Amino acid sequence: MKSIIVEDKEYIRKGLISLISSIDADIEIIGECESVQEALIVAKTCKPELVFLDINLSDGTAFDFLEKIDVIDFKIIFITAYEEYALKALKIGAVDYLLKPVDVEELKMALEKVAKLTAADQKNQIVKAKQVFNNEGNHLILSFQDSYQVINLDELIYCESDKGYTTFYCSDGNKYLVSKTLKDFEERLLEANFQRPHQSFMINMKFVDKYDKSGTIYLKNGTKIPVSSRKKESFLSSLFNWNKK
């Protein structure tokens, strides 16, 4: 299988080549690249069947490369130094990846896995992975010690922050506690029509049932959310604008 390695650190490229040669895999390295721009030229010229693709490159990301290339007619194994970053971007799409430093057994498994994928299957998986990577689509990924939880934002009722932790309450009755502050999720949630009526809460506007002028929000699941005095004006503006949609 003709392959190229897109990785901005030479010692990692050389190490990967050494590992590939040691496992007697049917892999021929026909090119090495260290940037998005270089990878575009080499991929178009050499027409590889497999690309080992680092997520973070000197002039962009792996997904910049995938967006700019005309046709993805090759298989891909991503490379990254950050496990959470890799899983967040890739696991949802079931695209395989290698964690730096690359382990020979993981390399073997990745090659076996990618060999079973058709080009069409992988293309669909890359689209899903890109959406997660860019926080596109209507979902949020929560990171736990031994797993990652995908939250559908249409089903997320509200979030509550307390002493550096945030709890996510979903319409199916499930709740998830993560060791991050609400601030870490605020930008993403605001994009999804959530509002922060109080320092400790963010709410999904679609689940608002009633607002009591004394300063309390009633959600459709019966939860009462306080509105701080300094947030009252902005919340009411959001509420009335939401009502117009």
C-alpha cells in the first residue's frame, strides 16, 4: 500500500517509518510532508493509498488538508500527541488514530482496522469526525476518566456549576458530572441557544416553561432556576427574541 506521512516533526516521521519496516507490513512510504501545503502537493502528485496524518501541523490542521484536497481517494490513520483531542475529534467517526509516541502493537491494529474500511465508509466517518473536531452539529462531548459521552444539545435541559464541577441534566433523566467549570462550555452552549441567567446555571431556552417576575425560571421538567439581578435584562431580551422564532 503506497503511503505518505504528514507530520511536522522529522524524528516522529523517521520513527514511524522504522516501526512500519519492523512489522513487515505491506506499506511503501513514497513521501514525507511537514505542512498542509506540502501535503496537498505530495498527495496530488504521488496519489497515495494511505496517509498517516498528524492532526496539528505547522500551518494548520489535518482537517484543513482534507478540506482543500480535491478528492479523498486514500485511507487515513491520524496521528496526535493528545489523547483527549484525538478521541474528541475521531472516535465518534470511528476513524482510527495513533497516539504519540506510536506503539508498534497499536500501529498493527490501526493498519488492520483501516484495511477493512472502504473509501466510501471512511469518507463518511471523516465527515463526522470533522464535525466533532470543529464542534459542528448539535452535540457536545464530555470527557471522563475512562470514557467520552456524547450529549445531544436538543436533549440537554440545563447545566449547573458548583466549585469547579458542572452537572449536565438531560431530558431522558440522565445527568453527567464533569470536572470543568461552566465557563469552559459557555461559548459552545450560547451558540446552541442556551442562556446563562445565573452564574451557576445555563439553560436550554426550548425547555423554558415560565418566568416568574420575582426572578425565577420554571423549566418544563419542573426545575426552578434563579435569575440574578444583573442577568435579568439580558435573559428577558433572549426570552422575547426566542418567542419570535
